[in-house]
Amino acid sequence: MTNNQLIKAMNMKKIYAYLLAAILTVTLSSCDKDAVKALVLDGTWTGYIETYYQDRWGVTSNTFRTTMYFQQESIYGGIGYEVDYDLNHPYQDYYYCEFTWTVRDRTIYINYADSWNTVRIYDYNLNLYSFRGYMDDGTHRDIYFDLSPTSNFDWQPYQSWRTRGASEKGYHASGVFAGNPCKSE
């Protein structure tokens, strides 16, 4: 399948998901709405998260770039991975972590492989074109995020550590992000 065919197939899936969400939202129960949100969430999202994050990585900043991949494996959730990185040095300074996710009572819960606190995403707007709102990583702060769908993110540079004989922990840090207290090396 060519890249153009893959992009077209992904776009068609998103269109069908959006139409399904629009039709069913009017009459569905909370559980059914959670299933629609999980369907729309499936895919890759990229953008910014705004928070002071020295407490987790040992790096000080207020905004960083993040890309998240959500793969739906059940009606309400699935697996995924995230990479947070410095836009000026994206392949040198980054933190990659796998996770599981679920949508329950209109809240998205993410459990990371590095045993970080369960992240709770709430008060969000999710549609085919944007995913923005607030998350709480256990620190009881309103952390704002603003993500957009993407179909051409290259995960290979962030996942190549697995082929170099690294452990199967599900997370990896590089550069300034390697100061993470849960760092993988």
C-alpha cells in the first residue's frame, strides 16, 4: 500500500468515526459516548503540553512538544505510546513511554509503563481535527494540552533503542530527558 493510499484509508476511517459520533451522540448513554470517544481517539496526535515539568524529568520548561499514539484494542481503550521532546533537538532530547488507556465516564485514563502516576484527562474537546483540554498527572494541577491528528510521524528514531538490546521496560530517555528518575539506562 502506498503512502497516499494509507493516508486516504486513515482519512476515511476518521470520517466514518466522525459521522458515527455525530449520529450517535444525540441518543447514547454515557458508556456509549465513551465508546465513540475511544473510536475517535484512535490514531496519532501531536502538539504541545504546557506545564512546569522539572519534577518528573529534571528539566525545567513550561511547554514541550509531545506526540501520542492511541491504538484501540477494545470498545473503551487500548495501548499506545508517547514521546515528549525538545523541538530544537528532537532525536537527542526526548522521553518515550508506552501506556495503556481507557475511556470511562467521559474521562480518559492513561497508565504509563514507567509507573508514573495514572494520568486523568478531563474537560476536553475531542473531534477529528483537535484534541485539547486538561490533564492531571497526580500532582493536582490543570495541565493544558493542544494536539492535532497527524499521519506522518516517524516513530522509528524513538523506538530504535529496542533493537540495540535494551530491556523491554517500555520507556527510554535520551539527552536532557535522561535525568528522569525512572530513566531506562
